[in-house]
Amino acid sequence: MTGRRRAVLIAGPTASGKSALALGLAQAGDGVVINADAMQIYDTLQVVTARPSEADMALAEHRLYGTVPAAVRFSTGQWLAAVRAVIESVDPARPLIFVGGTGLYFDALLNGFADIPEVPAALALEVQQEIQALDGEQRLALLRREDPVAAARLKVADPQRLTRALAVKRATGRTLSSFQQELSASMLADFLSIDRMVLDPDRDVLRARIGDRFEQMFAGGAVEEVRALRALNLDPSLPVMKAIGVREIGDWLDGVIGRDEAIALATIATQQYAKRQRTWFRNRFGDWPRRAA
């Protein structure tokens, strides 16, 4: 049945207008909007993560928004499994509209994914501390002993990639390269058509939108959401605890900073995040058509 299916992929930085465009397309063509944003998958933080409002979600079918408890570490592999379930449950005649700012989700959806187990944060930190005192050649020599294939792929001893390879080996007993060889097939391989686009507004326009949006969030329920999240007493290393706005609003609630400073800091963090997203999409999805909004 997949051969009849159509998909639209809408990627782009935060505040670029992705959700509104997806909603309009879904309404026009009886489509199903599927979340491709790693933060909007979690419950508790609807306003903080700019999830579509209940009113918008009532206008067209939306899936995978706010479906995962905040206490869960939700992986790309788990997202793909959830997407597969959605695809199987939707009439093949209805277009599937994937929308979000998590590039890895789109990459895995199109190109397949190696489901590498989560590495405990304590182990990753232990590896980071171990390699700090080593020079580049010593780091590569260490990796060669534990994962020769991964070491051969590294032109320089990049600390982040080296740490990941070593931590995966020590956590699982298997090399990172062995997991990467088990790349799954593209979930959209048999689709009849796939339309792709990256929303890429003018930089000044995007910065202005980001500034306005967090001011509105602060007054529109974000504070109450952060209070509710903090009441859960979650592990600070969980992904949801790193959502932009959680720390800033938390510091304001604790009296560490003022309201204006909290908004300013969250706005700056969002602008920096948007810049990283744009760079990622430019480097990885350079052949996707661009739209201003």
C-alpha cells in the first residue's frame, strides 16, 4: 500500500512558520500532520516548545505531539517506530505531512537509521575525562584498540566523535561501527511522491519573530508549564529539562534573575539554536527547495 502514498516534508528553524504551513496543507488536502520535532513529542511543555495549539490541532489531524511523558528519554529509533505505526494506521490516500526542526529525524526517515543504544551520561563523562589528558595521536591509538573501523574514519581526533565511539563500545560491548552497518531502509522508499522543503525566512525577520514569540510564551502559559515540570522532580539530564525556556524561567521563579532577563536569555538561546538549525539544514539538505515562509 505504500506505493500509493504521498509525503510532504517541511523542515526549518524554530519560528519559521512550519506548523502554520503544515496545517494549511493538511486542511487543503485532508492530510495528517506528523511531528518531526524532538521537543514537541513530550507532554507538559506545549507552550514552551511551541507545539500547535489545541485549536489548531482540532482543524486537522495531528499525530505524535505531546505523546511521550517528560520522564522518558525518547530516541530517534523510537520516533521512527512511532512513525511506522502512524503510517500503518492512516488511509494510504491521505498525504502525510512531516513537519519539524529536528534534522536527524528527517535524515533517518529518508536515509535509514542505525539504532544505537543510549549511552549513560556518567559513562560518557568518564570517557571525556579520560581523553582530556591525551594528545591527538594518543586518543586515536586508544580508539584503534577498541574500534579500529571508527578510528580509521576519523581524520582528526575529534573529541566528541571519539567519546561517542568509546562510550558505545564500553556500554554495549559492541563497536559503534558495527551498529552503523545495520542501517535500516528508508521508511519512505516506496512512496509515490515525496515533496521536500526547508523554510528559510530572512534572518532579521526570523530574529524578530523569535523575540516576539517568547514574550508571548511567557504571558501565555510557559511559566505554569515550567512550574509543573519542576514539580515532577525529574533528572536534570533528561532531554525535556534542556528545552529552551526551562532553565531561564526556572531561574526567574527562583529569584535568580528578573523577568526581562529571563525573556532576553531565552530569546538569545533560541536565536542561537535557530542559527545551528539553519546551518545543519544548509549542509545536509542543501538540495531541498527553499521557501521564505
